[in-house]
Amino acid sequence: MLVLIKKLRIDTRMNPATLLAQTTYMRKWVDGIHRSMLVVIVLAFPINHRLAAQDISASSTPTLSYEPPVALTADDSPIDLEDHVATRFFDWDHDSDLDLVAGGGDGKLWLFQNTGTAQHARFAAKQPIVAGTRDQWGNSYTGALLANLIGDPLLDLVVCHSGDQVTIHENIGENGTLKFAERGVTFEVQKNCQGRFDAADWDGDGTVDLITGSFGGKLQWHPNLGTADSPKFGSGKPFYGIQSAYNAHPRIIDFNQDGRLDLLLGNNWGSVTLYLNQSQNDRSLQKSKSLLGSDGSNLNIRENNGDDTTPELVDLDQDGVLDLVSGGKNGQIFWMRGIGLSNRVADFKELLKSHADNLGERLSADVDLRKRVFGLLASMQSDLAGGLIPPKAASKLFSALAPLANQHADALTRQKFEVETSPYLPMLAAQYWVVLLESLPDSIANRELVADTIRFEGGYRRLLVDLGVLFIDNNMATREHLAAMHQLMTAMPRDAWDVETITVAGWLGEGIKTQKIRSRSGINIFDLPLGRTENSFPQDSPRPGITDVYLICLAHELAHNMLDTIGRKTRPELFEAKFAGLSQAAGPDIIFRTPISKGIDFPNTKKNFQKLGLWDGVAENWKPSWDDYFKNKEKFDRSYARGNVKFFLDSPQEAFATLANQYFANSQLMLDFCKTRWDAGHRSNINQFLLIADYLSGGNDEVQFYTLRPGGGLRVATAKLTRDEKNRITSVQSPSAMANFNYENQRLVTQFNLTPSEVDLKK
């Protein structure tokens, strides 16, 4: 029997897409061998060899926080390509350290070879990167990377150039040497891409796709419709609708190392944002997070790179934490050292120890100290909230930080601080509490542990342990405040809202104006006494709806964290229904986009206003015309339950939260009020009532009706619901009335009947 031996280089840290390409190649090779032959495949495991364009070192941990930028040097002088530079790192020469590949603003590519070590990078003077004799790709912004796209598993040179061109030069080298064919395969991508691109197997089909940015800020995905060794890129598709304000530069990586590809996006203004992919079954990108500077503020290097941030993540100093490297418009390159968790903990402990006797006064007087202390806590919180710290490491973080509550009890435990002399201590303590809470998995036992650690007692403890809420008020609330808050929040469906911190800025002093508290989710409420009254219903209501201002403000702010946040994912049809209701209340002259949840289509609305003679087409006159259209018109004053609909068209984020003012003040009265308006010809209000009732019901056949009295008296009753085949509410039976509804279209009520019953909750 003839024996064939095939050697295949495999990197144990290889990106899955590249590994798949390797194994696909080997499978084809084996299939092509005569079946009488025995094939032996020898796997070679090179150390520290970066084989994938989107690979980052799995031995290094990610972070959202970075030290100030430092110019990257070559031959002991700052690198300066003069007119734009895009940066990537690869182990070009297989010597176990990382070399710099730079795309210039003139169509040329450069290699800065690392002549130092993996732990101490030192870059030599630039050398041209060539494909055969070709040393230039057009004469404008250029980017380049290495990826396996053609033929065998060797890494090919992929160049994005000439505005909208991507050219792939096959690696024809031997024994791992990078040598590229002069003739390449060229594809057209979106206009004004200009080197802003990355390559990754986004759809998981085993072929490497292209993701492109552009000068205008749009991102596109060009799926690979070919094979693992013969690419064919399709026309660009919008990449999750993501668009930044100019110069969008994408980097596709598994940022948090959970096995799913994420997006790191550099933009024009010197900042970098992260979109995590947190879907198990389908690739989808979550709300962006900004990378942070060492002081906890959003990272911004515009003064350094002159726009057009080109992010790259790499552990350049091999300290186990990924660093950020970026070029930009001015052709210079900057390194921002990643701030590791252990270093942040050590620094925080040392700062507390150094200023233990006068921390409150020093935080007020020393801006740099304040930035450092809060920056350390904010960066820990950002990494925790971003899912970047594994559970075991997060538990160790709690163990490291918890003893500080006893060591510095006058600064870190719950108490009333003297905000006149120590204006920043309330925020310092609160930020510390947030980090402790987020470092442990959410459970009653862990909330009790946190409460014990930071000395939460009474109503503060009940809010934390029972509901997972840190109430931050500088210990100004009364027992009655706390009891009423707990009662109201407990009466709300817990899965309908998501709040980790509640602050009362008016009780926290001047420091809160300049030092915010970062948390996973939070709201702020007014500093009011319990018992102050408010009528949450307008004059045409069948009777007043007197409630407590402090508590109805709480209900309103909690409602901000309902439909427009968690409900947007769990009940997307209701999020659409909110805008359908706004459109109904606004009338046919206001044109909405498709889908309707994208809001008003102002270009077409303006055209319609011109056509109807409502606007003269002069830009300066648009706002007065828009305002006048709604002003002092009963149909718009009464088409929304809480005021003129224009306010909610201008601020749609208030459209749902404001319904809570009426629903929690008196749900039955809100239903009666909607019938009063229905009978007066204002048919949109009932859809607003049904929107909040449907959301709070969780899609089930019951919903709670509330009556909230001044001082905190709360009465809760259950209303029964029926639904049709489209899950629309067709009846509401409360203890005091029966309401029935018919629909003609998908969402809006066309018939509404209300019949009182014997039991009357209105009294």
C-alpha cells in the first residue's frame, strides 16, 4: 500500500472560519487521492502564529478601557505616512511576534517588521509590500489584511483600494513564506469604501465574506457566494442598518471571546464603538458601547489622529490584556494600552489608601484624582455590563473589592454624606455599590451578600434584596418614601421593567452634575415629599385623577424602561403599535417611514405640507410651520391622552412612559376617560390605553388595574382580558366595567363599547 504524508499547519488559537477553510481544503485533497492509498496527516502547531484576518489572541482578555494614546514608533521615530493610514497586525515572518501592516493614503502598503520580542515590540523602518512587481493600488486611501480566500490554506493578500475595489492576491510562497501573485482577482464593493473593510465568515457558511465601511458612514456586508477556495462576492447588503457619522471603519472580531463575531467600529470623530453579537441562534448586533479612556469617559483620539479612526486590537505588550491601535487621517499611528482588571483593582485600592484621611475633600479639589478614581470604577462596570469578565473572574473581583467597605466605611457604605464639603462621595459610594452588585450572578442570596457588605438596612435593603434596585439618594428618603416605592414597584410585573439604579439628583448635591453614576440601567426621579398631589387627567376627564407626584414620577420613569427597552425585544409588535398609535393621533398629513417604528418621514412630510400649502418650502420657516400646524387645535390637544400629540411626535421616547402617569394613577379612570373622548370623536386614545394594558399583561388574559392615592395608598385589582386570533384585546372586564372592542385593520380599534358593572372602583 502506498502511504502519502501531508503536513498541515494548524494554530490552536485559529479563528473558526480559518480552521474550517483548512479542514475543507484537506478534505478535498484526501477525496482526490486514490482509495487504495493510506493518507497520514501530520498536524503542525506553530506557536503565536496569527492565521486569520479576524483572529485576536485567545490568551489575552478584552477590555473596554484604555490608557491615553502614545505614538507608535519605527526605527525610534514616530510613524508618519503623512496622508492616512489603516492598521493591521500579523505575524508576517513567523517569528512569534506581531508585525504591523499599514495601508497608506496613496495606494501603497507598508510592512513594519517587529525586530523586538513578543513582550517588547520594536518596529523597524517601513518596507514596501508587493504582489509580484506591483507596489501600488491606485492613489487613494488603502487598507490590507491577510486571509485565506484562494486555493490552499495559505494566507492571501487582500487589498481594499481605489475607492470601491477589493483585490485578492494569492499567496504563492512556499514553506510559510508570504509571496503574492502579481495578478489578482478584483471585486467591486460599495462606493467610497476607501480601504475601510474587514474579512470574516459572518454568516457561518465556511466562506470568508467582506464587511465594508465608507466615507459616508454606511456599513455593508458582501456575502461570499463562491467556495472556500474560489471567492465570489455578492452585491452589498445593509449591515444591520448601522451608519456612523462619516468614515466608518469596521473590524470584525470575537471581542468578548464567546464564540460569536462582534463589530468594532471606528468613526470620524476619534471614537470607537463596540456592537456585541449576543444571539445564540442568529447573528445580530446589540446596542453599541463606546470604548473608554482611563478616566471612564468615552475614548476620543481625534486630536491625535485627525479623524477616521482605524481600530485594531492586539496584545502588543503581551501583558494578557488586548490593546487598541489606530491610525487615521494624518498618517500617524497610536497605541492605547488596555487596562486590565487586576491593575484597575490594585490602582483603586492604592488611591483609597493614599487618601484615606481626606478622600472627600481631595476628590473635590483634585480633578485628576477624581477622574482616576471614578474612571477605574466606571471601567470595571463597563466590562461587567458588557459581559467581558467571565463569572469566575467577576467573583474574584467581588472578593477583592468587598473588604474595602469595612476598610473605608466612611466613604463606601450607605450613609448621609456632607455634600457641601464632600460633594463626590455619594457618587463614589454608589459607583462602588454598582460594581459589587454586577460582579455577582443575580440571586436573592447574592443581593443579601451585597446588602450586608455595603450596610443597606430597612427600606433600602428591601428594594435591593427583593427587586435588585440600588436606591441612591444620600439617605434623604423617609421610611414612608421607601415603603411606598417598594409597594408600587412590587405591584408592577417584574418582567415588564428593568432598572438597576434609581437616583434622586436633587438630594445628591452639586457633584452629580459633573460626575454621573454608570450602571446597567438606571433612572432619576424628583426630590419631592410624599403626599404632594397631582391631577394626572385633563379637564375633559369625567372626574379628576388625583395621585402622588413623587410616586407617579417613579412610575413614569420606570415605564421608560418598559416597552422602549426590554419590550422592544420581547413584544416587538407592541413597539410597532406605539408608532401606529402616534400616526393615528397625528393624522394623515404626517407621513411615517416603513416600518412605522422608524418614525416620521420628514422629507415626504415636508413635501406634503408644501402641497397642502402648510409650508412655503423655506428651510428657516419649517419649524414655525410645524409648530403652527398643531398649535391650539382641539383635535391634536385631545388625540393623545397626556397632551398635544406634537410633543410625542417630537419626543417619541415619551409616548409610552407618559401613559403610565394615567394608568398607574387610576387605570379604571383612564379607560373611562378614553370612552369620553371616543364619544367626542377622538378615537385614538383607546389605542393608547390598550397599548399599556397589553404590555403590562405580558400577552396573557389578565392585567392589573391600579389606583394610586396621595401619600402612597395603592389599590390593585385584576381585570380579565379576551383576545382574538391575532392576539388583540377584544374585551376588558374590570370589577367596575366591561369594555368591548372591534378592529378593522391590524392594530386600531374601530368600535368601543363600555358598560358599567355593579362593583364600582371609581369611588
